[in-house]
Amino acid sequence: MKRMTGYYIAAIVAVVAVNSFAGVFRSGQLAVFLSLAVLAVSLDLVWGYTGILSLGQLLPFGTAAYVTARMATAEPSWSLAALAASVIVGAAISGLIAAAAFYRRLSLVVVGLLTLMLSLTFEKIANQWNSVTGGFNGLSGVPSINLFGVQLSAEAQDLAAAILAVTIIAAVGVVVSTPLGAVLIGIRDNERRMQTLGYNTIGLKIMVFALGGAVAGAAGWLNVHQTGFVSPGKFGFVLATNVVLWTLVGGRGTIIGPVIGTLVIGFASATLADSFLQYWVLATGVLFIASVILIPDGLVPFFLKLLGRPARPTRTPNLTTAEPVSYEADSSDVIAATNIDKSYGPFRVLEGVDLTMAEPELRCLIGPNGAGKSTFLDVLGGQQPHQGGTISMFGTDVTNRSSWQFARHGISRKFQAPQVIGSLSVAENIAVAAWSTKPTILRLLTRSWAADVGEGAMRIIEKTGLDDRRDTPAGDLSHGEKQWLEIAMAMAGSCRMLLLDEPTAGMTVEESLEAAELLRELHSRYELPIVIVEHDMAFIRAVADRVTVLADGGLIADGTVAEVEADPQVRAVYLGADHHAA
């Protein structure tokens, strides 16, 4: 935070210096480009941090510009009221679009095209709605900013607009430097993982879209006051692609990158377009292609890498062991899954499968390939809906709830292929998992970079060597380390049951037996129910209290390891003579 405060003060000093010594023309240019930089930062918040390319970020920007123009020309003293209206309108428009898109579970490509088409539609409406928008000619004569009844001079407005733009950019920087920023990166990199930790990712994406719309609305207010003019082009394709270009060239996911990209390209355009007008559009296209090929991460990450510094300022959360969570004792089964059916169209994957665990135990789920084991685990964790049957966990009916609701009920999941957040460090991955116990927006914005982590997770990172790699990006870990990091993440919050899909995949025989020993320890020490899908019979013999066998989507056996291995039907369809693999 101290470093960010220093950057903010330095930016304000630079703005004041330009305003004082660069002349009226350059000061005016800087204020205009900074208003557009705010627009680029709003896109970066949505795209760079949450992974959603909104090609229609001009929709809240242009609408806010028209609202401001109408209000300010009607009554100049309404300038600040127009700012509030612009922010609210921008947030509302973006929030409604996001809700419609994400609750319909549209793909990211479709979301990008939808936002672009809506923006272009608004451009056509603005061109035709003469009585409100001024039609093709737009609205001109928008007065300068009025602060509490005082109409600012051109010089004063340039300074005020530039300072406000820097302040808005700094405020967005503060937001993404909180734990909420790490959570947004988690959604960008691995939304599935974040859902299974307990984050309502759809709700968070709608919130970020609305916040991006509010920032874009503020940019529209700044821009129309600075230029004194608004036209349908504020919704147009050219400006939409330019915003993407500024963000990409500067470096998305950095906040400062889109600002640098906007200023560099803006001033270059203003300087060179007059002399090379017929070639400037071509030069812009070449710049875009060169950026994608030569510096795909953008200018800011590129130069920071040359200096040996990370593109995103890293924080090492302080991980402390949380107090054990006590749950009210009841006589209900740990899990009771009854008559579960799951189909993909006409293909039946699960048919009438039952699984009951009366007491906390370590249960292995085995069967030949295609038996439906991973699908059954998906159903038990809420990752997939099912067509028939019921699921009760700890006395609560959780049938067909979403995966984040299962997670908040204490059902934690590890996937077959390790699902970690590659851009975040080991410590940040653990912290993000721990924060999921109370993931409200306000709490994520205001909490410190510290996390109370479940004792089981702390035990895992200590025993597997991850404790010495807290600052290492999770994407740089070995396969085995990612396996253990994912299990630690699953246990970092309020874990009441652990679902593991092939936790020893890729491990040596020795590592698998060590894993069995550690899982037995976690199960015994914390009375933790664990369900494991596995193929390694040596591991199963070392770890399991009980084994459930699936074949062709149905349950064919259930009992101790010895009972299952002796079952003729299991031997016929699964184990075979050598008992090697599942």
C-alpha cells in the first residue's frame, strides 16, 4: 500500500507539472487521454483480472457521456449529479448484461460478441434518435465541469479532470491489490477450482462487470466534459478496438499497463497522424500484430521482466493455523446418496447407484475405465447435475445444489488433473482457499493479507515441502507438488468431507505409499470422511477402510478390501488374476 501511495503521489505531481509547464494544448490532450485511460482500465478490470473480454465496454461509456451531456447542457450546476448518474447508469447497464449472460452460462466468446453487438446497436440508435442524441451530429456545447456552483476555466478543468482520472485509476489499483484481486485472478485462471472452493463465481463476475461499468461511466463523464462534445462514435467499432489495443499493448492485468498503452498510442496518434494520416491506421494495425507476436504480455510486463520484477506485485499472505471448527453432533449419516442416475442424452453413465457412509471413514471407489467413478464423484461434489436420486450430507438434503454450495456445506474436492491457480503463488493459493469460508465482497475488499488455514492443510504443506515454496508460482510446481497443493487447498477452509480423484496419479510407488500414510493420518487425526477414486491397488490396500466397486454405471460390490478382492464378480469384471489396476 505504501508503494501504491508513492505511485499515486508521483502521478499527481506529474499531472501538475504538465499542467504548469507544458502549455494549455498539451494539458488538454493529457486530460482527454487520461479519461480514455480510465475507460481502458475499466476493460482491464473485466478482461485482465477476470478473463472476460467485453468488446462492448463502450456501452456504459457512451451512455454515460450522453447522460452527462444532457444534464450539463440543461443545467451546468448539475455536473456532479451527472457524475453520480453516469456511475450508476454504467454499473446498471453492465450489471444487467452480465446477469443475462452469465446466468445463461454463455461462453466467453459469445459474451464478447454480445457486448460488441449491443454497443453497435446503441450506435445505430444514437444515429437515428435526433431528439435525444442529436442524431449523426451528436450533442455539442457541453459546458466545463461545475464544482459547487463554480464553473471551471479550461486550465482548471484540465487539471481537475486529470487528477480525478488518476484518482479513479488509483482506486481501481487499490481494489485489485486486496484479496479480492487474487480471487478475481483465480476466476480468470481456473473458475472450476474457485467454484469448488466455495466462491459464487457467477455472482462475482456480475459484480466485476458492474464495477467495470461504473468506472467506464466515470470515464464517459470525464471525456464529454473535456471534449465538450458527444457523438454516436462513442459506441463505435473503431473506439472499441482501440480500447482493446491500448489494454493489450500496455499489458492487461496490470492496471498501469492500459494507462501506459493509452498515453503512448494517444500521444503518438496526435503527433504522427497529422503528418502520416493515410498511413496511421495501417501503422496501428501493424503495431497490434507486432505486440501480439513480440510482446504478448504487453509493454509493462515486458520491461518489468527485463528488470527482474514480476508484472503483478506479489504479496505473501501470512498463513496461520485456524482454530478447529466444531460442528453440532447428530445421528445423521455422513453421506447418503440414493438411487443416483446420470445420463448424457441417451447414454447412461450412472444407473441406480447408492453410497452410504454412516460414520467418518476412508472409502475407496474403484472400477474399470468407463465405470462412472469420476462422474459419480462429480455428482457427489455438485460439479455435475444428475437426473435421478437424492443426496444427503450431514443430515442436509443437497440434491442438485451447485458446486459452490456443496463447498460451503464442507464438501471439498480434488480433481483428477491438478486444478490450482497457476498465476498465484503457493501461499496465495492456500489463502484464496481459506478465504472462501466467508467470501463476501466487503470482507475480501477490507481484510488483510492473512489467512486462518485449516490445520490439516498446514500439516500437508509442512510434510510435503510446500512450506519452503510459499512464494513459488503454482504453475511452476511439479506434478506431484500440484497434487498436494490442491489437496491442501481443499482442506484450507471449513472442510468436513474430502473427495479425491486419483490423488497419486503420476507418483512413484514409494510416493504413493507415503501419500497413503499421510491421508490415513489426516483421516484419523481429524475424523475426516474421505472418498477416493483410485486405480492403484497397492495404495488402496494401504489406505482404505472400505471399498465400493462400480462397473457399467452400476454398483456391483461394497465391503472391506479383502471382501472385495475375494468377490467373484469383481474379479471377473475388474481385478483379474494379477490385481494390478483399476
